Amino acid sequence: MSAHTPPARLRDAWIALSGLSAVFLFEMLDNSVLTVALPTIGRDLAASTASLQWVSSAYSVAFGGLMLLFGAVADRFGRRRTMLVGLTVLAVASAATVLVTSVEQLVVVRALMGLAAAMTTPGSMALTFRLFSGEDLRVRALTVVSTAGLVGLAVGPTIGGFVLAVAPWQVLLVANVPIALVALVGIRSGVGADRPEDLHRHPLDLAGAVLGTAAVVGVLVTPTLVVSTGGWSAWAATVATVAAVAGFVVRERSARYPLLDLALVARPLVASGLAYKAAAGLATAGLSYAVTLQLQAAWGWPPVLAALGTLPQVVVLLVSGRFVGPFVRRVGLERAAWTSATAVVVGLAVFTLAGRTGYPAVAVALALVAVGMRVVGAVAGASVLSGLPADRTSIGAALVDTASELATAVGIAATGTVLAAFVPGSVTVSQTTAAHTAAVVGALQVAGAVITAVAALLVAVGVLRARRGASTPEPTATQPTPTPALPTSSASPSSSVDHHQESSRA
């Protein structure tokens, strides 16, 4: 088979699919497997609540802040080349975990891993799509790759809990090294080199990239500074963030070749899909962080028992896949999107209102979030991609993942900020007391209420934008175009339903 001859079957590209699946496995497994280890890391490195928060959010900040930049870089300089460099960074950063002796060093390692994820994730979806020429094979391949990531997300906390029972927490991050090596071998051996005619010739919007990254980082860092330090530094961060956001919007509206075409984001299908994805990411991250801290820091559960406590989420994620297609067929893409996003928000609301009453309420919350996330992850992405031109493959995938990662980082930052404000000292203590338990649980209720309200608002925005899209047809594209003008296409939401139905049968 020629390097540029598309495979006729999925099995003909098993080497490439293995490598691309490993990329998604790392993306989804990394934060989920580490969540259950946060209390252990806090005790081992004597980390404060704010520092412990950044062990998780440093990854998400780097990932979300740099994803659009590297999506644009991949579209211009090569998706395969960018991914191989990113996987090398991932392997080196993960191996460096064995040298970590302080929480500050761990935050740096996590930021480097977020950088690696930003370099690898956008191109992985684009490369998977480009492996095949037929629409059916493309959808089935994307299903295979995304399933690997979903399994990692589902089993991550359980794996983390059991590993902590027999090994130090560093093992959880060093395990990324073999995953990166599998991805390197699979992509280098199974994916052909980028062809010049498949890449953009437009100049890279470096000013937009700098402003966008500064805006994302500012949005995430400022709340922590307000609570932990206050004073002039918090005010300076607030002013700088507002200036970065305003500068990014002005730059992207005026640049001839913007990093992110805001007109594309404003399209109803794109805007609604991103709103649903952000709502689900925000609620899921907030619940995962809160449940881990409540089970261990408040209730005193050991890591293994806390890992078992997440099994309702694992079971629902793994067994509900076969029901997604029939559900979307029955209710339609738009209704499936908003109902699944609503289920995630309701799950967080259940935890907020009843989580302190005992584990059964926590289990119900985890199950609701899992079933909603299983659906919204597919239908929100289908909505976004059906509203974007096809010659924006990497930047389109980056846009979807940026919404999810940014929302995840906001969820973690908001929860950590509330905990830092309401819990005296560190949230992780060797011996829990009634006062400490009450403070942690009360803070988690406040954080849950805030995140639930914001996520519900995002779902409402998504519903309004989707209804506007239904009443006003929007142009899309199925063929690449070499000109800056936005092309038109016959793609529609109904075609996305058909795609997803095929995904559920893969």
C-alpha cells in the first residue's frame, strides 16, 4: 500500500490507530488518574490547598491556553511533525517526575505535560480523519480512538487508587512514558508524512496566540490570587486579564488571518456545541475534584476505597455506549445535546444538595454525570464540526478541546479557590476532626452551587443558540478551500446524527 493510499479497512491501519488511540488515552487518563492521588501528594510534598489546586490545573491551563496555537501550527507546519515533537516532550516530562522533591517542581512538570497535550491532541483527530477516504471508515476510526480516551477517563480514578496502595504516587505520572512511546511508534510507522498541499499557507497569528494564551491564563489565575494574596497583585492580575481578553477579541476581529475566526465561533451550531461541551466539562471537573476531597479529606476514606467509590461512574461510562446511537436517533441531535448536558448539571446539583447525607447521593451524582457525559461528548462535537469548514480540521478539533479543557480548569480553579477561602489551613490533614470535616463539606457545597449555576447558564445559552440555528440555516463546508473566504456546504445537523449512529455501531 502506498504511503498516500487510504486503507480499505480499519484493521489495515491498526498501527496508526493504536498510536492515535494512545494519544487520546493520555489526554483523558492523565488528570483522572491523578485526581485520586491529590491528598497523598499534598501530604507527601507538604502542599497548601492553593498549591495542590495547581498540581491539577497547571496541566489544564497549559493545555487549554496553548491548544489553539498548536492547532494552527499543525495546520501550517504539519500535524504528524507537531505530534511527534509533543510526544517527545511528554515522555521527557513524565520521566522527570522521579526527580520531583517539591510541589513547585511538580507544577512545572504538569505544565510541561499540558504543553505536550496541546501539541498532540488537535492533530490526532485530524490525522485520524485523514487516514481514510470513506466517510463510514472515518467515523468508525474516530469512534475507536475516542473510545480509548473514554475508557481512560472512566478507569483512571480506580487505577490510581489501587496503584497508590502498592506504589508511590510518582508511578501514576511515569506511566505516561510507555504510553508516549506506543504513540510515537504507531504514528511514525503508520501515519504518512504531511503533504505540502494539505497544509495552510496563511501566516501564523502570533500576536493573537500571545493574547489568547494570556487571556486564558489570566482567567484561571486571577481568582486564586484574589483569595490567597489579595492586594495589588490581585488587582493587577484582574486588569491584565481584562486587557488580554479585550486585546484578543480586537486582534481576531481585525487580523487578516486570525488565529481564531470569531465569525466561525458565533455560528449557531458551533456556539451551541461549545456551550454544551463547556457546561459538561465544568460540571464534570467540579464533581470529580469535589468527590475526591469529600471522600478522602472530609470522610477519611483511604485512596483504594475512594477509588472504589467512583465505580458508578466507571460502570455507566463503559456500558452506556451502545445506547447512545438509539437515543440520538429517537430524540434528534439537538435534544440529545441539551438533555445530556442537563444530566451532567443535574448530577452536580444532586451532589451539592445531598452529597453530605451519605455515599448513596454521591453515587447517584456520579452516575448522572457519567450518562450525560457519554452522550454530550459525541453530539456536542458533531454539532461543532458540522458547523465548521472542513479545511480547518486541526483548529476545529482544538476549539472543541479548548472549550472542554478550559471549562475543566475553571471547575478545578473555582473549587480550589472556594476551599482556600473557607477551609482554614490545608484541606489535606493527617487526622480529620469534626470541625475540619464540616468546613470541607460546607466549602464543597458552596463551590458546587457556584459551578452548577454557571453550568446551567451555559446549557441555556446552548439551547438558545441551537434554536436560532434551526430557524436560520448556516453555511458549512465539506471541501477544503485555499482562500480566506468561508465556503458553503450541504452538511447539516441531520447528517451529524447519521454519523453518530454509525459511531455507535462501530
